[in-house]
Amino acid sequence: MINTNRPRRSVLYMPGANTRALEKAKSLPADSLILDLEDAVAPDAKVAARANVHTALASGFGHREAVVRINGLNTPWGLDDLKVFAHSKADAILLPKVESAAQIQAVAEELRQLNSSHQLTIWAMIETPMAIFKLPEICSAHPSLEALVLGTSDLVKDLHARHTPGREETLTALSLSVLAARAHQLCALDGVHLSLDDEPGLRSSCIQGRDMGFDGKTLIHPSQIALANETFGPSPAEIEEAQQRIAAYEAAIQSGAGIAVLNGKLVEELHIQDAKRILALAEAINSFNR
């Protein structure tokens, strides 16, 4: 189940083979870090990267959520990855290329046999056409599943598509992923923006993802963090409106009305639920900055 008290506006991939990057991550304003042992690590560096990440976790990343992307269990490294991080300070295990409930269940069973911390959750990379078709099965695979992470680069490759500014090639997959996540009360994280020197494109992608319902965006460089935090966090205007909605609705209830009107718009119970979500997210973000 999603931890609604933890912001995940910015989720930065960090290569496990780069010790300097891992150390720098401890001072970055990202909400979450994906410490990567898979795509970002060459085969001959897998074992060293595993040790690097384990060492980095031991000293902690402050308030930043630490998620380890392991290698698949069908690789020579996946099971050893699980054994090392089952009792580490990692918050979650991210499983790559998930296409079935069985993959999630296999990781959960291995963690159970390893007597891992009950707080260690599982995240799933959704990055293939088959994964999109299997979303309902994947999302209901196990109670430890907490988040869906869109791997749009791999998805575009498998689709034989092309990256476009408006992301038309992945909109169906993105929307289905958000729908599945919300239906199963999971976190949904948007895919990366590949261009490092394209701030307008990154902003557009962040706004699009936020408007579609994603909780945050995965990132490939620290320079992208600020924009993701700004876009996926509630603005001062949104916070003020949420407070006003709650106040107006409570006043209407006290007067015997079932709805309120604020700035010419109806305010009903469904708007109050969303207003409370916005205020809870804002409070959680503020607690990180204290």
C-alpha cells in the first residue's frame, strides 16, 4: 500500500557503480533515490556496485527514501542482490521488467525466507508492452507492492516507436498505469526525460505527468530535481484553495447544507477528500525541510 505521508515528487536514479555519485546523493533535494544495480551497471561491475550501495545505505541518506533496483531474479546477480539488501537500510526493492504477478510473488517469498524487515516494500518497473496488458494482475500480486515505476525508454524501444515532445507514443500506457495504480492504492511514478539540456521539455513532461495523476517523476540527473519538486508539489495557491474549500464546506455542513460554493464553484465531499490529500502532502514536504 502507498505511504501517503511520503512525498515522491522527485525520484532520482543513481548508478551503484559510482561511489562519488552515491555520496553526493546524501545532500541532494530529491525525495527518493533509486540506487541502481541493473541498467546503469556493466556486468563486470555488478558485484562491486552491490557492495558500494550496501556501504552507502549503512550511513544513510537522511530523509531521502532509498530504493535499490536489483537485477532480475533470472540473472546471475538478482538473488544475491536480494540476500544482501533484505536486512539493509533500504526502504524498498525495485524489480526490473515486471510482466507477471509471479515475479512479484517470487521476490516477496525470497524476502520472507530471508526474514527481511517487514517495512521493506516492493516496487515494480513497468517497461514492456506485456507489463501494460498484465497491470491488474501485477498490481494485485502481493500486499508488499507499493509503487509502479514507468520505464518509458524501454517501452518506446519495444514498441518500435519514436520519442515525441508530446509523448503520444506512450500516453495509453501511462494512463493505464495510473488507472491501475489508483485502483489498487499504489504509488505511480512517471518515466524519465532523457534530454539534459531541455528544460522546457522537462517542464512540459512534468506538467503532463502531474496532470495525468502521477505522484512524481523519475529523473536521470540532479539538475532535474528542482523542477520536479516544483511541479509535483502543491503550490501556495493550491494549498490556500484547499484550506478555503475545507473551511467553506465545514461552514456549509454546520448550516445544514450538503454542499458549499467557493469562488462560484460547488464544493462537495469529493473535493474535501482531495483538499485533505493536498494539505497532507504539503505538511509532509514541510517536515522534510525543517
